[in-house]
Amino acid sequence: MEGGHDALWLWTVMVFGIGSKRLWEMSDNFDSVEDFVSAVKNRSITGLTGQEYERADAVSIGDAEKILGVCSDRGQKYLCYESEGYPLQLKRIANPPAMLFYKGNLDFLHDKCLITVVGTRRPSQYSLEVTDKLCGELADRGFVLVSGFAEGIDQRVNLVSLEKGEGTVAVCGTPIDYDYPRGSGELKNKIAETGVVISEYYPTARFHSGSFSARNRISVGMSSGVLFIEARRESHGLDNYGHAVYQGKPVFVIPPHDIYDSRYFGQRDLLRNECQAVFGADDIVHAMADGKYFSMKYIRSEGKFDLPSEDSGFYSEQEKREATGRSSGKKHGKTEPEQTTVEKRSEYDFSGLDDTQSKICMLLKDKNMLVDEISAAAGLDISDTLALLTELEMEGAVRSLPGKMFGL
């Protein structure tokens, strides 16, 4: 088939849409992207919509190659899902970006602990002061800070990292070279010098309001935890909490400056939902180091908080396989989300359950799983999966476990 591997992946994005789950649903039974593209073009695949077929006819592999050429001309790099260097953390989420476009260097993220920081575009003075102090402390301890690159707290997080001389990550909900937020081009370039600016949007792609929520699954997916600085109850940034729960990531929250001030009602509700209050960087360091939220081990080295390298002798062979995803299943390059094994049970009785409930229980036969993983494996929406798990828990068929896991 004509076209390079990257161009074929970009073609699928152009046909199914940026961030679309449909791409993964339709391609799941194919061993390679070449086979999948060929089946779509030859109309030998069932289940595609009329719109998808129309786009498949309208978009050529040559169109995708031209866009990749534009990326190169504008100094942007790109990775497809199967590229060497594609962030392993993102392969473990239910809907990973099929293509990533970036400026800067992704290599500096290796063996680092990333924290996504969430705030507001119009922060209070209290929140700005907390951001400067707390994020500075985290940067000093070797954490890599990730933001959604909106105005306000997001960009302040990136600036604090730069002032500390540390690399930082900006995940954009628009094409990288689009001037949003207005006048932020210089900051993007500074971030790219020591860190990385990332987007799943190619240069000529259109975006919409929903693009920013979709962006959040990437920033959370790359990270080991999420820190909320300031959020109203109606804040769109609270969907980061949903992504974190589905991905089994811890959520840290700065306590409100004033419990009666509506600017902090989002934080108040997160604390009511048993998220961890943070009174300093050490709270996050200790939570990570104590293994409170993670099976993966972290260590502190020379005052920094780093993930040990594979050849450090710190990991067992089992942990190395889990860390690299080599123990996970694979189809056309898509790594299945990491799962935690549990003792196998010899006897099961799923009588009385409907087909969908039985399917979920069968998935949990030998492994405890995150909601995000169950949803992806069962081919269900997150909301439907949560509803079914609640029903099964009430019936005594499944149980919720620490770390947002579920098991039989």
C-alpha cells in the first residue's frame, strides 16, 4: 500500500476524527494499520457509517503525507501510536491518541514522575501564591509539571518550572502553532527548549470546545497524579478528576482559602469525595513514595523524586515487564491497559446475570481492573460501565478495591 506508516495512521485520524473511539473500535480485529486502511478503502469492513465511508473516499493517503510535510516545515515532530518513543503511559488509557504532534523533546520524560496541575483562567491571589510555592517545591524535587496550557494557573505552572530550570509539559487542545491562548507563541517556544509542547491536532485540523476536555485525557494519561489548585463547582477542569478516576490516578487538592467562597466549591466537593488534601509538596512526595496509590515503586535520589531506570537493579523482572507493557496484549500495535493480577478462583456462578453483566464478571475472573480498562475491554461507555459495576456491587458479584480498582 502507498504511503508511509505515519501517513496511514494520520489517514485513519482524518477519516474517523481526532480523539475518536471509533478508530479503535473498528480496527480492533486487524493485525496492522495497513490491513485496516485497506479494508476501509475497499469497503470490506462492516459497521462503518455513511459519513465515515464518505470521508474515506474524500481523503487520500497523499493528503495525509502533505500534512506531515507541513509539520516538518513548521518544525513540528510527530509520532504514530506504533512509533518508537510514543509515551508508554498513553498506551494504557482506553482511548489513546493515534497521532501525537509536538515541539521539544519527549525523551526527558523517561524515568520521571509527572503531575498534571489543574487551575482556573482567573485565579485568586491565594491560588497564584500557592501555585508559585508548591509547584516550585515539586520542581525542586524532580517532578515534571504538566498543564493544559490555558490562561491563568496552567501557564503559571509552566512558568514556575522554567524559572526553576526544569523541563515542563504543555498539552494543547488546538494545533500547536495556533495562536491560543492569544500571544502564547513565545511561551510555547520557551517550553520546547527544555520540555515539550504536545497536541493530537495536526496543523490544519479544526478544533471545538470539546477539544479541551479531550485534551485532558492526554495530560492525565501521561501523569502519575493530578493536583487541583483552584476550581469552581461548574469548572470544566473538573473533568480531569473523571479521567483520573477512570485511569486509577490519585487526585490531590489544595484546601479552599475560604470555604464559603464559590471560587473554591470544586475543591470542596473533591475533598468530600475523599481526594487527598495537600498542605505542601511533601504530602505528594510521601503519598507517591509510600506506594499509597501505586503498585509501581518510586524512589528519592539526591533530593529528587525519580522513577528508577530499568537497568538500575531496583525492579524485578516482573516489574520491568509491567513498566514497559511487554506483558500486555497487542493488536495492530495497540497495547491493552495494564492490569493487576489476583489469585485465580476455581469456581464461578454467573447465573442470573445478563450477558453484559456476565461479560464484565468474566473480565474480572483472573484480574482486578480499573473502570477505564473494563470499559475499553467490554466496549462500553464509561457511564454505562459505572452503572453496571454499581448494580453488580449491590448484588454482591463484584467489589470495589483500593486505587479505584474492581474485582470479583
